[in-house]
Amino acid sequence: MFSSEGPIPPLDPGATFRTYLIRNARHALRQIREPLTFERLSTILQALDFALAYPQAWPEARALFAALAPLMAYRNLHAVWLDMLNQGLTQAQQHGDSEGEIMLHFYLGDFLRRMDRGEEAQHHLQRALHMATDLGLRVWRVRAANRLAMLWRRQRRWSEAENLLREVETWLKEGDMPWEEGYACLTWGALHFDQRRWQDALQALQCSVARWNAISDHRMKARALMNLAPVLRRLGRAEEAEKYLRDAIEALASEGDSVALGVAYLNLGVTLSDHLNRPEEALLCYRQAERIFRAFGDDLHLNMVITDIGRAYFDLKRWPEAIRTLQQAVARWDVHGDLSRRINAQAALIAALYEIGKREEAWRMLTKVRADAKRLPPAHRVAREDALAQVEAMMKRREGHARSSENSVVSSA
């Protein structure tokens, strides 16, 4: 076929479609900004999905991963996002893109860490760390080491976490990385908190607040403020903890609902209920947290807040609601396979059952739960056995008072 300007080139549908995919991916990249609405996110993920299907679009897919991954930690799209991250990792390996492979290992490890899938998270983070070290990529080495240290801290591998953090501190001296300095301080704070070194934890967490405040990262600053609260509570500064938590909620709420916002409401509820004797206000905070965790499908935090709602009902002496809610919490922790937290909920349930006169049932449950507690690792067993001992002491105290009252009646007769 000819035109006045010469032969018309034959139509190549494949090339046309690839051009469309690349342009679509580049357009999606420009859409990644906060607040990231569900509609916009759906469009971006669709563009990424199409880009991953064509090897020629790998540079655009890689750029989408780099821009989108930091925001996906706050989204309830675990299965979809994990599948895409794994696809991206395969693509990076096929293209021989070593830095892209490090990036995908890092984001897979960090996302799995947040999902409490420790072994898988460790595999990816260690792979990212080793590759980054071999290639001399300092930024990725620091980032992977920071997250691996936080993972080991959660697994109570304290000495390994501390040794790795000391290496991170050395690497950070090589250049300006205030964001990662803030994360290292956060991890030190969490470690010291676990070790009950309250002043050291306070100092480290204040460091993280200062670093993130300096670079105007309001989300991470809010996270550091949230972590300050339990330290301050243990130092007897509950009013200060309340202030920091309300500051965190204000900052997080301006960006819309997120799991982090739910955790802030949860922590504020604990502060109000357990330390400031304001269970009615605490219940309102717990309800906000419950709504958010249900919306995001976050079962771990949902189980936690359901337990705390039951405890708030207990403090308010709303016995039927307390028992019903705590029974729900026990069942949920059983399904989750978390014996320690199940026993924590059962301790409150036993006390509630005793309060409404179901004393024999309460004593039977206490005996059974005490036997279960012996199966816990030492670090968890001590705290749970202490809680059960407090419940037993309350029950014996009440029975002692009852016997004293009966004797008084007999004497006066």
C-alpha cells in the first residue's frame, strides 16, 4: 500500500501494545502520591501488572516498585502485593539487574516481617544484605541490616540484633542518611524496651523522633511518638504518654486510615484504661482501632484490641459484655496459635466469671490455664504466671472476705 509520501509501514500490533504499556506505566508512576486513593491505587497496580507481563517494560515496572513499595506496607492487599513482589524479583533476576534484585529482596523481606512471617522475611533480608555488601551498595546494606535487626529484636535474638546495629552505626558514619539513623534509633529503643532499660529506651526513641522531625517525615515521627508512650508509662509519666499519642493520632489521621493509626488508638486506649483510670474514654479509642483493623483485615491487631475491649468492659463492671468479648478474644487467639496472648485474655475472663458468681468454673479454668502456661517459653511464662497469680489472689481475697462476713453473722446471731 502506498500514500502520497511513499509506502505505509505495516501495522505491528505487538509493538503498538508494548508502547501503550510503557506509556501507561509511566503515567501510573506520576500518579503515585499521597493520599493514595483506592481508585488510583487500583489503576497503578493494573499498570504494574501489565508491565510485568512484558520484559521490555522492566525499567518502568522497576520504577513503579521503587515508588510504590514504601506505601504498600499500610495497605490491606497482602496477597496481591506479595505476588507482584515475587514476580518483580523473578524479572530482576532474569534481566541480571542486581540492584533491582536487592530492592525486591528488601521489600519482600520487610513486608513479610510486618506480616509476622519471620523465616521468609529473614531469608530475603539476609540475601539483600549480602548482595548489597558484595556490590558495595551502602544504602541498601544499611536498610536491609536495619530491618533485619528489628526482625531479630522481635524474635528476642537480642545479642545478634545489637551486634548488627553496631555495624549499622559504623556504616552510617560514612554518609548522611538521617532516615536510616532514625530507624536505627527506633530499633535500639525497641531492644532496650524489651530489656526493661527504660531510660535507655527513652533516649533512643527521642533520637528517632528528632531524626524524622528534621526531615519532616510525619508518619515515622508519629510511629516514634507511639513507641515513646509505653516507655513513659513505665516511668510513671502517663499524662505525657497520652499527649504524645494524641499528637501521633493527629498526624496519622491527616493521611487517612492506616494500620498505624489503629495502633495509635489502641495504645491511647491502653494508656487511658490502665494508667489514667479512664476506661470509658479508652473504650472509644478501642472502637476506633477495631474499625480500622477490621477494614484492613489485620487479624493480629484486631485480636489485641478485642482483648482490650473486654478488659475495658471489665473495668466498667459491664460483666456480660466483658465475658462475651473476652471469650471471643480467647477463641481468636486459639485460632491464631498464640498461647501467650490467649492466656492473657483468659486471665481477665477468669476474673470476670468469678465476679458474676461462676466461682467453680473460674477455679477450674484457672487450674487448666496454669498448666497451659508451663508450656510457654521462659520470657513469656513469667509474665503470664504473674497475671494468673494476681487473679488467684483476688479470688482468695474475695472468699476470705465472704467467710469473714458469714462468721460475723453467726456471732451476732
